[in-house]
Amino acid sequence: SQKIEQNSEALNIQEGKTATLTCNYTNYSPAYLQWYRQDPGRGPVFLLLIRENEKEKRKERLKVTFDTTLKQSLFHITASQPADSATYLCALMGGNNRLAFGKGNQVVVIP
Amino acid sequence: DAGVIQSPRHEVTEMGQEVTLRCKPISGHDYLFWYRQTMMRGLELLIYFNNNVPIDDSGMPEDRFSAKMPNASFSTLKIQPSEPRDSAVYFCASSLNGEAISGYTFGSGTRLTVV
């Protein structure tokens, strides 16, 4: 069956350090992968998309890598700030245009 | 644009009652999606529409759930009769195209509690 796995344990990180999150997937052949941010009581917000032929994508302090051989994406927040505290979800397109999400990984940036 | 607008924000209802959730997508977005989020199962796609037509409702858990999109600016998700296990946060999202290249835009959700 298809699975998208993210670490269920919250990542506590000191302000200024780099936070790294992992997204692993099984039985998908995605043309691209997306990352979203979700704050408490809000809907997910799209951050960025990385295509299968891109090894790395950057947006401001965010960096995403995509390894289709390992079936894994890494999401990095550099120079983390307390305002980066949120849950981050990865998403993949499955069959019939169904965008499936991982359960998310919470990041807590400690001042 | 005000984004995707959902109402109500919170709904508490008794088991057996009918519940109707509402969504106004972003103007010009051709696709509308209904998701449900729980701690156990995360975000699950229930149904999506393209140009007001339901395309895939395979995620709708039971016949008690139904969704409509009478026009490009309005959709409803109805649960009748509601059960405690339907308690969750229901999100509506819209996008310019089904491939989600630009990402989905989500509303703030409706937190449903069935007692």
C-alpha cells in the first residue's frame, strides 16, 4: 500500500540552528513532492514544490532535497527562528490526481 | 482575495443530527477538495470537484457523507446522520489545476465535534 511517513516526534531545536525533517514514501512514483506548513487552528499553507529531476530547491531559509532512489525528501530550515515553530507536512500526488499528505512533523524552536 | 472561506469554524452537534459544512473557494480556481484531519489518520482526501463536477469521491467514508458544488463559488459537505467518530477538522481547499503545481490553498477548517 502507499505510505508517506514523517517522524511523529516533535523536533525541539535551538534558535539559530538548522532544523531537518524527513519524509519517506512507499509505492509512489511522484513527478514532484510538496511541503506545507500548518499552524494550530489553521489550514496547511503551501511552501514549495520540488520536481523529480531537481535534487535541491531553495526558498529563503528553506531548503528541500528530493532523492527518488531513496524515496526520501529532506526539509531544512536554516537559522531557525521561534516564528518557524509549526507542523510541516509533505505531500505527494497519487493516482487520479489525489494529493496525499504525511501526518506532519512538529518543529519547536527554542529562543 | 480573501482566500478559501469555510463556515462555521466550530460545530458541536448531537449524534444523529445533520451537519452541513460550507466552503467558498478562491475565484478562478477550477478544483475544489474536501479533506478531513484527525490525529490518528492525518489529512485524508474525501472528495474533489473539477469545474463543479465531482471527479473522485472514493475517500468518502460512508453513504452518510455527501458533497455538492452547485456553482463555482460554493460547495457543501453534509453528514447525515452524524456520529461521534465523525469528529474531526474538515478542510476545504482549492487550486488552479488538478496537478497542484502551485499548491493547494486551504481554508481555516471547520472543527466538528459530535457528542
